[in-house]
Amino acid sequence: MKAVILCAGQGRRLLPFTESTPKCLLKLSGKHFIEWQIDALISLGVKQVVAVIGYDALNIQSILGKRYGSLVDTVFNPFFEIADNLASCWMAREHFHDDFLLLNGDTLFEPKIIAKLLSQDKLPITLATDKKDQYDEDDMKVITEDSRLLSVGKKLPADKVTGESIGIMHFNPEGAELFRESVEAAMYNQETLAKWYLSIIDQLAKDNKVDTCSIHGMQWTEVDFVHDLENAEALTEKWNTDG
């Protein structure tokens, strides 16, 4: 099992904390953000982690190399300032084969979430989702039928939304091939540079290729804004206390 983490951006919405430090290297309860992600993956037996990096890339490579050695590989995205994360996926496309996990670089999660996601394999691609009472304009919302994904995006009709993506998904070999081919095809269109990779997942959902896995009640948080850091610090401190 391989995992690819998309963490090329600086995290400008977290300024001033990311003024000279990328989001993935922010410290939370004694560890870098990305270390929390990698350690959770390792605890579940993931054999290789690929981090797609951009801002402050050399520093990230040095820190990950010293801590993890050959267990963690990096892919450099030189377009991180002008393109969105679909371009990062294109840079890492050679790793999209067999079974693999794809994670946003701003999601903290307990290992049980990955374990549950891997236990569900109805369709080629499975998206981890949660639900809450209200969704804001920045949430990556989903519309589902039973567990099958119908649509994913930030601008979905509020009355049809059934949950939100937490930024973690699993691809079986068929799903990996579908995703890789779709990413490669999309990059021929210059407008793609400004798109999220979930726009590809939205397309594949129309062909009944994407399932969802509810992780409601499990521990996770997304860090986009300064006020999210307090929640992340509290959660990681709890994990330290719980061992």
C-alpha cells in the first residue's frame, strides 16, 4: 500500500504562521503536521509515502529524509504558486497504480479512519466523508445516493448536500488507472491548472465509479484558517495523551 500526500502549497490563509514555514511543517504538539499524517499511515502498515511538495521544498526534503529515510519519497511541483492541486496530482501520476491512498496535506486524522476506508471496496474509488448540521462555502460538499457518490464540489445545492469530503480517498487498481488517465487528459486544458483534483472525482462519479465511506464520529480535523490551529493542537495533544 502506498499513500500520496498533496502538500505543495504555502498555506497563505494561515499567515502569519506560514510566512516562512509551509503548512505541512507547522508544529502541533511537538510534531510537524505532516509527521502526524505519516506516522498514522505507518501505524497501519503503509509501506511508502510520497509527499508532493512545492513551497520550501528543500527544507521539507531534509526533515522528512532525516526522520523517515527511504520510507518517504518526495515529488516537486514547481507550479505550486500558479496552479491548484490537480497539477500536483499530475506531477505524481507515476505513483497512481495498484492500491493507493490520496490525502490532502491539511487533514489530520486518527488511524481508524484509514482502516475503515480500506475495509470498504465496493467501487474503484472510495471517498471518506463526514456529516454535520451546516456547511459553509469552503466545505467540499458531497451528494450521495445510499453510499454512492453523485457529485462533489463546493458549490452544490444546499438542499441536496448529504455530507462533506474530508480529503482522504482510496483507489483500487482499476480506480488508480481511471484517475491517472483522467488527470493526464485534463492537463491538456489550460483551465485545468486552476482546478482541484476532486473535479476529476466528480466526473468519475457520473460513471458510477466512486463510493463513499462515512467516518462520522471518528476524530479528524481540517486546518485551513488560523482558528483551525487551536482545534488541531487540542486534537493532537489528546492523541499524545492517549498514546
